[in-house]
Amino acid sequence: GVLEKVIPEAFRFEKLPCLRDAGGTDKLVFSATPITDSLTSLKGSALSATDGKQAVCVKMFKNVMGFMHDRKYTYPETLGRELLEACLLHPELRDELFLQLVKQLHGNPKKESVYLGYALLDMCLRSFPPSGVLENALEFFLRNQERWDLVRKLHRIVYKGAVCSVDDLPCESEIAEAHRSASAAATQPKAASKRWSKLRSWTQNSERISKRQSVASI
């Protein structure tokens, strides 16, 4: 028979101490409706002692849904930028956002939504790292999804740390372009593959030309 792969405790999302109710595996599965409370406990946060925690996290999730086309909103680039700014300025919200994205990617039946979710996750990993509590579980998730590009970005942002200011975050035009590209890749994979193939060929040609020039100069 096939042996079941043992998942280390540190890699199990449902075992994470930052979850509001530990052991709730159903919390991290795609939802077509907004959440009604935070996924994380937000311990140590000024929000944890107020009713503001629930409102902030629900608003974040609606932004995630809007960006991923799980809910109808206009200007997805604004939704994405709001999320990045909030998490850069309030580090206690970063794990909440990472887990909200994992939730919407896990069991998501819509291809375009998945592509858009990874695009938003990519921008998060260019902007700020998860906490040490979440890092291993998030890496294990990305490896299981074979998203090696995001694994590398996770390693880089953990090593470098968050960007210094909101001015260093992806701007709305950059976010809008990433959103359009992800949607196009989901709806027209052949066209997207062709574009990447041309880009790789251009890179390889440039490398060959550079090598020839180096040899000639010798």
C-alpha cells in the first residue's frame, strides 16, 4: 500500500498557536462567503483588546475576495494596495493575511481565482515576511503546491526583512499589471506560455551573445 506522508507538527496549519481556535482545519478551506471573525488570535496586538479586530480582519478578507474575483469589487489594485499597506504598518496583521490567502487557495474550484491568489501572495512575499511561527508551515504549503518561485521569495524576504516604507511597496499600477497578467494566464494559458517561452529565448540569446563577446575580447 501507499504510505501516508507524515507531516511534521510545525508544518500543520491547524496546530499553529497563532490560530484563534487551534485544531479547526475547516477554517483554512476556500469560502465563497466572507469570514465573520479573524483567523488568528492577534495576541499582543492593540486590536486584540477591542472590537476593531473583527472589523479589520473581515475587511481584509473582503479585499482578498475582491482581488481574487471571489466577490465583485472594482479596482482590485486598490484592494491589493490597501492590504499591503495595512500589513506593513501593522505587523500583527501579516500572519492573518497569509492565512487568509492559504484559506482561499485551499480547495478553490476557480482557476482564475487561484492564479490571482498566488499573484497577491507573490506581492506579499516581496513586501514583508510571515512570523517565525508561520514560516515553516507556509513554506511546506508552497512546496506542496510546487510554487518554487514563491519558496525562493519567502527565503529572501525572511532574510532581508520587510521593506522600509510604504513607498517601497508595489504601486497600484504594478499591482494592476500583475492582476491582468494572472487573469490572462488563467484564461489563456497557451498565450501566456508563449510569452514566457519568448522571454526565455531572449534571455538565452543574450547570454550566448555575452559569452561570445567575452571570448572575442580575450
